[in-house]
Amino acid sequence: MPLPDDEHWVLSYYRMSEINGSLFFGRLARALKPSPIQHDLTRHFADEAQHAWYWTDCLERLGSPPIKLSDAYQDQYLEAAGLPVNMMEILAITLVFERRVINQYARHLAVPGVRPEVKETIDRIMADERWHVQWVRDALTGMEDRYGKDTIAETLQRFKEADREVYAKTLAEHEERLGFLLRSKEEST
Amino acid sequence: MSAPAAEEVMARIAEVLGIPDSRVRPEVPLADLVGESYPLVEMAIELQDDYDVIFTQADLSAVSTVGDLVELVRSRA
């Protein structure tokens, strides 16, 4: 039996966000000269592509092939926070975004009766997401001499505020579709 | 690091964007060459990596033409 529309849309949205992340990091990985950041960014790019595949496979196993969606979560970041214009800003927005992803997937795992296929997919992704947060945080620490510790902290704060704004906007726009996730949070509190 | 020649930076911009050198002239608005946000980010990162410089949002906000961008690179290098 195919998935309910809401769940079908949410899982397809996750897939699209992973694809967009992969394409973004792939372009950056191609642009950078050899360095530790080039190394880790390339692995990050490959992980995001793999995650998009995990969601594609998961959706197909659940009898509901991915919906083609035109927008993804990341697109709204640029509107809210402005374009990241240097490597430090890109890593700062990535750190904020990765934390949001972990939070969102954890929220999904808390849905009562979460499907085994979905749980398995999120569990596989979460193992990578923890590494993503770690390498980006370490890279930002390594940039303190070049960009300034205060500038990095201010940039992180700016993107955190944008993230809160975008997440609230996304919840408001897709309230009906995300209802099953929101209700699970209310039930657990 | 001494400032790179303007011609060199313009040639690099053309290479990064994958367009003919002849389209990258100082008076050309960047918006005519880069229609989307992501290629602009990619180009900014590549130029900073190539010339070991840092751009800020304020820097790029003040840039509207190829010539502005070339001068920004040259002034920081």
C-alpha cells in the first residue's frame, strides 16, 4: 500500500534536500585547491549523494517513488541570511544546517510507529551527520586565526537566527503535511 | 603576493564560469554572466582560493560589474 500523502511528501522533501546539499558541496569540492577542507568537503559531498540514494531506495521499497519537488530547504537560507561569500561563511551555514538536520531526523524517529524502513534510513544517515558536524566544527576552529574568533561567532549567530526564521516559515507553509511530526512532539511533551 | 594582472583575473573568471573570454569585460554586469546564486558563490570561493584573499558580504554587495570584482581581487592580493 502506498504511503499517505503527507509522509510521502516529507520523505521526498528529505531526498530533495540531500540532493541539493550534494550538488552544492560537489561544486565547492570541484572549486577548491588540495587541502584538508577539500578532502573533507569531498567526503561530505559523497555522503549527501548517498543519503539522497538512501531516501530514493526507502521510498521505492515503501511502494511510493519519490515525488519531484522544485524547492528545498537550503534555497530559503540564502534569502534569509544572504549568500555565504567565503569558506568560513559556508562552513558556518553548514554547521547550523547540519544541526537542524539532526534535530529534524531525531524528531521524525520520535513519531509513534515510525516505519522500520524509515528508521533504518535515518539511522544510517545520522551516523554520517555526526561526522559532518564534527569536521565542520573543527575546520571553523582552525580558521580562527585567519577570520577572527569573534567574526566566526557573529557569523554563526547570524545563520542561527536565519535558520530559526526559515524553519518556522517552513512549518507554517507546510503545516498540514508536517502535522504528523508536530503532533508527535506534542504527544511526547 | 603581488596583485595579479586584470587580464589574468578576467581569464580566470571566464574559466570558472565556463564562458568565452570575450564575454568577460570590465563593464559587463556580473548579473549578465551569473544568473543564479550558486554559481556566484562558487566563483567567489574559487577566486579567494586561487588568490589567497578573503571577501566579505559587504565587499560583494559593492560589486556590480566584472571590473569591480577584478579590482576587489587585485586590492586584496
